[in-house]
Amino acid sequence: MATLQDIGVSALINLFGAFLFLIAFAVLRIQPINDRVYFPKWYLSGERNSPRRSDGTLVGKFVNLNYRTYFTFLNWMPQAMKMSESEIIRHAGLDSAIFLRIYTLGLKIFGPVMVLALVVLVPVNVSSGTLFFLKKELVVSNIDKLSISNVQPKSSKFFFHIGVEYLFTFWACFMLYREYNNVAIMRLQYLASQRRRPEQFTVVVRNVPDIPGHSIPDTVDQFFKTNHPEHYLCHQAVYNANKFAKLVKQRAKLQRWFDYYVLKHQRSQKNPTCKLGFLGLWGKRVDSIEYYKQQIKEFDHNMSLERQKVLKDSKLMLPVTFVSFDSRWGAAVCAQTQQSKNPTLWLTSSAPEPRDIYWQNLAIPFISLTIRKLVIGVSVFALVFFYMIPIAFVQSLANLEGLERVAPFLRPVTRLDFIKSFLQGFLPGLALKIFLWILPTVLLVMSKIEGYIAISTLERRAAAKYYYFMLVNVFLGSIIAGTAFEQLHSFLHQSPTQIPRTIGVSIPMKATFFITYIMVDGWAGIAGEILRLKPLVIFHLKNMFIVKTEEDRVRAMDPGFVDFKETIPSLQLYFLLGIVYTAVTPILLPFILIFFAFAYLVYRHQIINVYNQQYESCGAFWPHVHGRIIASLLISQLLLMGLLTSKKAADSTPLLIILPILTLSFHKYCKHRFEPAFRQYPLEEAMAKDKLEKETEPELNIKADLADAYLHPIFHSFEKEVPLPSSSSSSSSSSSSSSEAKTHQEETAEVRVDKHETHTSSPVTELGTPSHHHQVYNYATSPSSHYASAYEQSSSQYEYHYNTHQYEEHEYRYN
């Protein structure tokens, strides 16, 4: 059993570790060589330039020589607080802003309650002194005297704990209601203020029936022209292009090597060479540019054949399609209604945004989804209970006194003060953190096997599994296993009628373990998050051995994103610990509060300067956050009822029965009041947005914008001999006709961008033979449907190149 001294040792270790991390971060972030690691978001948006270019000295390109900046190492904290919430929404998206509100919600809930619990409950618990008479039977420590375990059975003092539980429940529900209402309003306002986006007009249709003599595009076209004649616009067929996707990755690798050697030639004015053997260490020496040019040419031919196979083979066309409408209202009606008398066919739902789609899962047959979910459900159940074994072992480390009574030979080692304090105050939390480190990745793979088609849905499902795991193993498992080890001697040497009393007294004592866990994970762990040690090392390794072009350097930055599948369940565990132990062991609350404040500051900094989110779900995860905080309230109330029952508080325990009923009623009201806004797009909002758009843009034609918005990304990579695969839109014909219409004598080039805008370039001053269509990468967002007709793009966003002879290039910049 950890004592106050052990908790103090753990606090010093974690505070010292967090302080070292912050000092290291403060020094590393101001070094010019690390600027891309700690501010990648500003580089991707084009709003920051490398400080290495502005310093003329050689040393100044790597090390910050301005000594004054080293004395302001904490200035990142006020800088992180300067940006308002509305600015964060514009800068990083609504998901990031709502994610930060989870931390502020924790501060709002636990701040006032901590003061109340420490002022009221701690004096009540300390004044009882029950554990003084039980210390010969149970393993206790001084910190347990601050918990409800120290109150005598049948005491009238339990009314104080019940009163605090009531006040805390009402306060938490009040704050949850306000936050749910605010988040729902923020979501609707964000959707209303968004510019025109493909997902607003599109639904995904699954389980399209196979009609003999009709292709899937013909079936889809006929069905929606018949049933949605006024609003149906076009649709995009979906192909099983997983094999072709692998070829695209291999071709991109060849292209990067080719770009590297072309850049090397331009700098040295010499033809670079390479060896064809293993890692270029031996083998025949060849001209690098010619070799990779030939390899790319052969690869393009093979890809063209494979692409034609994908587009022409009816077996590779999936019974899934993206159907677009001419209005948001039409898409919302289609997504929210049953399309066929057979409820298993023509299943519609709102389409995720294009960058949110997990394309591999579209190839999974719909009939197998139920089986997959059943298999994964059984697997998750087995995984949860398999992990009970290492969790129980970790708890044995945290309760050495209990083991000593059963295994006395361990006493010579465990009696050493430093080893005892280290094992009980630091090691259990660290070991548990290591066990949990790999779990989110495993659970994400399981969610992918279940067949969800949106990355945001995959992460929410993985987060749900992770939360259940932490609830069973980290919380309940730690209490049960820890109590069993801790009071093993008492269990073996007392009558069965006394076991409930022992459990009732022992459960609050596990607060000491959770305090150490909070300090390891919530203090030192969050400080490690801002240090970004792993991305820092990987960036410099890539910069030394892999980076060849500016494109490679952009890829090496790897800003990352808020890992919702791991961070949100961890947050919910902290809410659970704070809620459960408010009336039981309130001394835990200050540690929880420090975590919420520190984590809010760190993640605010990371969201502003580092993270670049993969997708935007408009806060779709908030109903899950709300629901699990409600579940934590119910768990807290039930545990307190059980604890008071074991304390023989028959007069006061019935007063708690009404609390779970009130909590469930509140949750049901919030679910009906707010959750529909997170599941479907309201028809009222859709109609209002459509009317406003028709008034402001009466000549708008969105068909060209939607035609290939949901085309598989790999088909955007190399637009060559095969036209765009589109069933009912004009994207293919318009693309090819515009290409034929442009000759090398033209003085303008049209660029089509994924933001549905058309720009006309300024006249060029030099002409040459146009190249094939090539991908235009916009690194500030993500590779999507950007094209430059007749000119190839270089590493810069608005530069296009074409070759006039072997190595000579001409460069044009477009406004």
C-alpha cells in the first residue's frame, strides 16, 4: 500500500520529468534546424518560412544564437492562449475546437466540486478514525484516513457524502446540458457557414441490387431518375482498385528518385549515376536520370493496362455508389428515407467528405458486415479479459505488503526504502501505460475489419472499444485485482460473512494507485506530448538519409493529428476517476484538475502550431463523450450505494436510489434534444442554405464540381490514356475536350481545383509541347482533384514545367 511518502516520491519524479521535458521543448523549439518539427502547420499553410534562410552564418542555420530567447522559454504558454475559439475553428477546424472544450468541461465540473469536497468531506473522514482499529486486519496507510473508509459503520456522517454526491450530480448535469447545447449550436452554425462542399450534396448508396442484363451504373441511373427525378444529378461508380493503388505507390517512389536526380543534375551540371545492385552498393552503373525515366515509362504503361482492366472488368465494379443531387435538401431527404420496399437494398446514408473515406472497406460485401462485427465483438471481449493477467501483475507490484504476508522471502528487497517507494509510487503507473500503448492501434485494425467506410467512424468505434477496455481493465480490474492482492491475508483468515465489509473498506484505498497513474500519464505523459521526441528524431533521420526534394521534406515533417481514438477514451477515464472518487477519496481531485489544466494548454499549442487534421466530422464525437460521462455518473452512484451498504448505513443508503433514475432521465432528454443534429443534416437548415445560394448565385452549375469529387484518389494521380471513370456526369468528356482544345500555341492554361473554383493564368511567354495531364499537389490540404492542363507542376504550388529537350526545363509562375 502506497503511503504519503510514496505518493510524494512519485510526484517529485513526475514533476521533475515534466519539467525536464518542458525545458528540452523550450530549447529545441527555438533552434532553426527544428523549426519544421515544432511549427509544421504554418509551413503547410504557407505562412511560415524557414529561419535558416534568413541567417547568413553557417552556425546560425542550425543553432539559435540569440541568447535572449533562451530566457523566455515559457512564452509558448501565453502565445497558446492568444488565439480565440472562433480563430481556432477557422485555423484548425471545428473538431479541434470541440476537442479542447472537453478539457474546459473537466475544469468547470471538477473545480468547484474539489473545493466543496476538500472543505466538507476530508474533515469528516479524518475525524472518524475507524482504520486505526482495523490496521491489524487490513493493509492501510495514512492517506486512506482521508477517504470514506475511515468513517465508522452505521455513522450518521454518511449523510455528508450523500449530500455531496447529490450536489455533484446536479452540477455535472447542469454543465453537461450547457456544453451539449453550445456544441450543437456550434455544429449547426459551422455547417451553415461552410462554403459549398461535395458531401453536402452527396449520399453513399450500398447494396445496389444486381439486375441481369444491366450494369450497376445503368441500374443506379434508372433507379434515381425514377424515384428522385427532380433533384438527382449524377453518380460516381466505385471500383475495387486496391491492386492499382499499390502500383500508384510504387510509381510515386520512382518519381521521387527521378526528381532527386534531376535536381542533383541542375545543381552540379553533371549527369548523376547509380548502381543497380542492393542499396546501390554494387552492380552495373547507369545514368540515373535515363534509368528512372525508362522505369517510369514502363511503369506508366503497366499502370495504364491495369487501369483499363479495372474500368472495364464488371467484376471489379462494386455494388456501392456515390449519388449527387442538385440541392442539399434533396441529398438530406434521400439519406434519411428508406429507398426500397426491401429494407436490405438501396441503403443510403450521408456521404463522408472525400478525404474521410476509407476506400479499402468499400470493397467489402455488405452481406459479410454482420458476420465481421460479430467476430470482432467476440475478439474484443476475449482481448479485454486476456489483458486482465498483466493488469493483475501490475497491481501486485503496487501492493507489496499484501504479497509479503503470503511470500515473506520478498521482504529483504521490498523493505529497502528507495526500492519500495519506486515500485509503489512510480512503476505501476508506468507499467500500465506501456501495456496500453499498443492497444489503440490493435483496436483500430479491428474496427477496419468491421467494414466502416469513414475514417472518422473507424476512430469513433476504436475509441469506444478502448473506453470499454479501460473501464473493465484499468478501473474495475485495478480495483478488483488490487484489492485481492492487497487484502489476500484478510480474505484467507476471516469468516465469509466479513468479506463484504473488507471489500467495502478496501475499494476507496485504490485511489493511491490511480493518483500515481494520473501523475505518470497525465503529467509527464502530456509533457512528453509537447516535446515530440519521436517525430523530431524521425524528421532528422529522414532529412539525412531519405529527403531528396522539397516534396520529400514536406512529407518528412509529418505534423500528425489529434489521435481521437486514444486521447478521448483516456480523457473519459479521467472523468470516471474524478466522478467516482469525489465522494469517496476527494484527495484525488487536485491531481485530476492539474491534468485538465496542463493538457488543455499543451493541446491548444499543438493544435495551433503542429497538428493537421485528417478530416472534419463537425464534432460528431461529442454525443459519445456526453454519454460516457453520464455512464461515469451512474457507476459512481452505484458504487457509493454498494459501499454504504457494506458500511451498514441502512438509514442513508435508500436516499441514493433516486439519483440513477434522475441521471438516466436527464440522459434520455439530452439524447432526444441534441443528438439528432449530430446524426442527420436538418432539412430546415438544408433548405435555407439552398435558397440563400440560389439567390446569391443564380447561374450556379454544380454538376462539374460534383462529377469526380468521389472518384478514387488513385485515379487522380496519373491522368493519361484512359478517360475519367464516370457514369452519369460530364467530367470525362469535359476534361478530354478541354485537353484537345488546347494546343501549344495557346497563351493560357486552365487549372481546375478541388475547392470548385476556376482560375485563369496569366499569359505565358514561352511555348513548348504540352505534357500529359499531371497531378497538382496542394500540400496545404491534401492531394485531390487538382489538374494542370498542358503543364507539369514542380515542388512549388504554382509552378509548372515542361521539357523542351533532354534536361532543359522552362518554368512558369501563375498568379
